[in-house]
Amino acid sequence: MIDRRDRLRGLLLGTALGDALGLPCEGLSASRVARKYPDLNQFHLFGRRGYVSDDTEQSALVAQSLLRGGDDDDAVVRAFRRALRGWFMRLPFGIGGATLRACLRLTIGLRRSGVASAGNGAAMRAALLGPGVADPARRRRLGEAIARVTHTDARAVASAVFCAELAAQAAAAPPDADRRALYAAARAEVRDAALGAALDATLADGPDRTTGFCLYSVPIVAWVFVTQGHDPLAAIQATIALGGDTDTHAAMVGALCGALHGEAALPADLLGQLAGGPFGPTHLRALADALATDGAPPRFSALRAFARNLALYPVILGHGFRRLVP
């Protein structure tokens, strides 16, 4: 019997694990990742503590919005818009360009906040909708609506819907399920021809480019999940080793592997090294438990999240300068 709470925990914690492991390598080529970070069994941003970025935090915002909006689709989307605006005002780091522009529009009160971008920002947070929304038709509606809060390009919207559907397939299957069959079921729901072609080409030939363009990002994630998703940590490490948008890609792979295998398959030692507080492991587990039981969303300190972001800015900047060294 599938334990929905465990799969939700696995998804959110897998997102955090991939995000934190991949963050120091973001923007590096595969060769530079191999040279500078040969040990992907530990965190490298600041000591041995793992820190998450927008990939995990926005996934958590989707979970909060589902809890606050209940069965009303419009209420869920309104809750996500409010949550995203509040998140933006806490000065998060690592925010993508399209999401930044959308958040600025939200902040000044524009109803049409989304921008014409085919980046992976909408897809990176969409997996939670898979096990979070049982009805496929509603899952598609919400996947499209939440994607359009920041990204209006049809390819970005379709990518978000596909990620949610693949996560839904993973969360409903036994851990030893045929991952290619899970992929095929999600691929059958793709209505965008460009995304479908990119998925097919990457699954057949492997990844080509590793940027944040959704037609590269989402096929990479699907390919790693299908070919190496039997071991969540190994799949995350293989994703990071490809270089490019490593934190987002690894967070998405971690989400899918966590949804398939549950929390117990994730390395407990690394989870224990993730920073606590807002969007830390305790908060993510509480979100998963609330979704599994239709409970109330867990509270967190916005002030503490703001203080954490301010404290980490020098770390992020210092790490960026350090990476300039060949």
C-alpha cells in the first residue's frame, strides 16, 4: 500500500536535497564541476551545512497554497500569488529573471503578473502538484494556472504540467516500478509539440544542453529519472555532474525520486545537515503531513526567513567570487 505522506515527504525533502547539493555548482560546466567538486556526497556552499534556494522554497509555497485554498482552484491560485509576493519581499537569493519580473508585477498589484518566458521556473515547483492533487483534470488546471503566475510561454506551462504528471505517476507507483512506463504515462499527457519532441529526443539520445530553458531542463530531468532514478542520491549526483542549472535540475530529479521512493530512500545524514528553520526539513515534513491529512499549513517566521536571506547574501556573493578562480 502506498503511503501518501511518505511520498509527499520524499518529494519535498528530495527537492531540498538536490537543491542544496546542486546550488554551489550552478552555472558551471561539467568539467568544472568535476574539477572543483569531485565529492558530491557533501554540501559545499558554507561549511558542511546545506542551504536551499528558490527551487525548494517555491515548491513549499505551492504546498502552502494548496492547503490554504482547499477545493477552490481560484483560491489556491490567489493564495499562491500572495505567498509568492510575500516570499519576494523577504529578498530571496537565486531568483530567476522571469520570476523576478513577475514578482515585481505582483508587488505593484498587477493582475497579469506572468511574463513571456520559457525558463524552467514554473516547472521547478510543479512536482508537488502530482501527489498533492489527486484529480488529473484539476491537476492540469492548477498546473497551468500556477505556472502562468510567473511564466506565460506555452512551452513553460506545458513543462510544468508534465512535471506534475510525472510526479503523480511516481508517487502512485511501487519503488521498483518501470520508470520508463511512468514516463510514458506522463508523456501521453503532453499537448505541446515542441516539448514532446524535446522529451523524445533526449530520452533517445541523452541530454544536449544544460541551461535553464525548459525544453532542455525538463527533458534532462526526465532522462535522469528514467535511466538512474533507482537511487535518489546517485540520480541527483549524476544530474549535478552534467553542469549547467545544477540546483534546479537536481531539485527536480530529487523531487521525482523522492516521490517514487519516499523519505527512507534519501540519505539521512545529508538530510540532517540541511539548515533548519523556514523551509528546512522540519517545516517540509510538516507541510507534507498537512497535505496528507488535509490539515492546517504549518506556521513559520517570515522575519526569521528574511534574516536568514540577509545573512546568506555575503556567503552567496563570496562563493560566486571564489568560483571565478580557475
